Amino acid sequence: TERDPWFISFRVGPQALGHAVWAFIVTSILQSEAGRNLHLSHFGPGVGVLVHSIMGGILSLLLAFRTNQSYQRYWTATEAFGDLR
């Protein structure tokens, strides 16, 4: 049997899109005038944008690697189970 490359993306895509929309809404609120009046200083000192960008890049690469690795293991197990029949 052949693997369908779009199977995972159709399952994960809507969730990723939902998270992206939520992040956009939160960012828009915090960047608006009303968001600037929300005294958020109790969250600690501000961390630069560069730190968030670097950490986001590292986490995304790690997540992509782990997802790919787990999908390969799943597919190997599926083929091995199919050979048992």
C-alpha cells in the first residue's frame, strides 16, 4: 500500500490554523491601545523579540523532527503488522 502524504496535514491543519488565529487575536489585542492599558508588568521583565524568535525556531525544528520520526515508526509498525497477516 502507498502512504498518503496529505493524511496527517488534513488532521493537524485545522488545529494549527486555529492556534494561528488565536495567536493573531491575542497579539492584536495586546498591540492595540486597550492592550497597552492592561498593566502586564506582573509577568516579569520583558524578554526581547530575538529570544522568542530563536526559541520558536528551535522548538519548531525539534517538533518537526519528532513528528517525522514518530510517523516513520508508526508506518514501520503498520507494515510489520500487515506482514503478520
